[in-house]
Amino acid sequence: MSLTLLVLADPSASWLKLLEKLGPDINVIVSNDVTKVRESAAQADVIINGTSNPPLLSAAIPPARRAKWIHSLWTGVDNVLCPEVLASPLPLTNGRGVFRRPLAEWTVGAMLYFAYNMRRMIRQQQAGVWEAFTTEEIQGKTLGIVGYGGIGSTAAELARPFGMRIIALRRRPELFQTDALVDESFALAKLDQMMAASDYILLAAPLTEETRGMIGAAQIAAMKPTGVLINVGRGAVVDEPALVQALENGKIRGAALDVFAVEPLPADHPFYKMENVLLSPHTADHVRDFIHLAVESFLENLRRFRANEPLLNLVDKHAGY
């Protein structure tokens, strides 16, 4: 079966070489130019979103009358769910779960960073200061997880051998019934209660209308003074001004942040200078060849598509993930 793939990406991107092995019956068109995308879309059987530029996808959908499927290489789809995609009957799949392991490992690293006060270690080393101080274990501490999908469940899996207690919240709490990793589960209405019970809070929720700003001043105020907020999901899930205020006033111990409401984070943002913030420029999942993992996930779905098998990682467009 001959197929045409329309890839929305920079034509110079190195990962495009992975598509060269698809064979002569696969025609690949690559562009990040809106005009060319609009012109090429009519030929497309499959549209691949490899960019964070929403207007490209918006331009591709209306003329893509023979297309059967849309795939986004990334996990988050808040930038993908443009009106054209929402109105289209085409199935949408994504890279859900592809980066769950590095994000979960980064979460464990962030907890160890705060537990062992590694910022102080680095500061003393740089200053040539030998001064002993007391640290703590993460054994026996409680990890609360908001958004128990691939990232959250993998973080629970990695935290369990450290002797941590795992509590978690998800939109459908009944799904916890068969999960041996979770010691206690919470429904959304009990969010504040879960925040209060946690030593570390991991945010791994997608950005939807329900989750936007869900971690606000009240939720942060519910945290322990020794609590640490870790966000690897979406920046806008957190009310950042409320978090800044809590961090400045010492209401919580700290925050480890990989995602932000506005990216790149403006150079004058207070997060940069805060001693109690561990800041990553949205690169916690940028392990070596990370983009290759996303492309391999697409290639598996392409194999399934050609074999008329069910596609993996179907997105519920209206739920937002």
C-alpha cells in the first residue's frame, strides 16, 4: 500500500533520517512552511506533527481530505488540539508514555536533591567550605502523585524501592483498585487532603480546562512546610504567582520545576534566583536520542496502521489527553 506522510517539521531536523528506511512505497513530504503545508496536505494519508507550531497543523487539516490519521510525536496535546483538529473526524495519536522513564528518574533525582540538600553541598564545595550538616532520607516519606498516567505510575515504581509511601489522585480513582503500588488513592475532591499528606508532590497531569490552575494558593497552603512541589506535566497546571509567594515566604520547602506557564521562562522571572527552586529548561526528558524514541513510537503505529491493527495512544480530543 503506497502512502504519503506529511511531516510538520524543520526539514533540516536530524531525526527525519529515521523515516528514510520506510521504503519506496512511502512518500514523505516535510515542511514547516504554512503555504507548502497547505498545498501538500491534499496528498497526505497521514499527518505527523513534529513541531510546537500550532498554525502548521491548523493549516494542514482542512485540505487533507484523503488523510486517515494524525499523529503528534509529543505527549502533551494542548498545543495540538486546535479547532481544526477538534472538528476533524480523524483519529489522533500521540507519544504518550515515550518519555515516562526519564521524567520519573528526574523526579527521584529531585527528591534526593532536596532530601540531601545538594544545593548546599555544591555551594560549600565551590566556596571551599568544610561544614558538616544534617540531611534526611526519602525512605518513609510520602510521594503524592497528581496525574497517575505513564509518568506518575513509573515514578511510583521507581520510588517504591526507596521505601516511600505512594498516594495518588486521578480523574477515575476506580482504576487504582488493581494497582499494588498505590497505598492510598484520592478523588479530585480530596486534592487538598492529598497535598497535606504528602512530603513530595509530583504533578504529571495533562493541561485541560479541568487541570488549568488546579494547584492554586489554597492547595499550596495545604502542603506541609517541609513539602516539595515537583512539576513535570504542564506549567499552567500551577498558579505560578501563588507558588512564587509561597516559596519567597518559606511556606513550603521548595519546588523542582521542568515546565512553566510561559516558555522560555522570561529572564527576569524570580524562579531563576530562588535558592529553594531546582529549575530545568523543559529538558528533564531530553536524554540522548530522546527524539528517536518518539519516532520509534510513531513507526510502530505506522506498522499497525498499514496492517489494519488498532492504533496505540489514541487521544480523547475532548478530554484533552
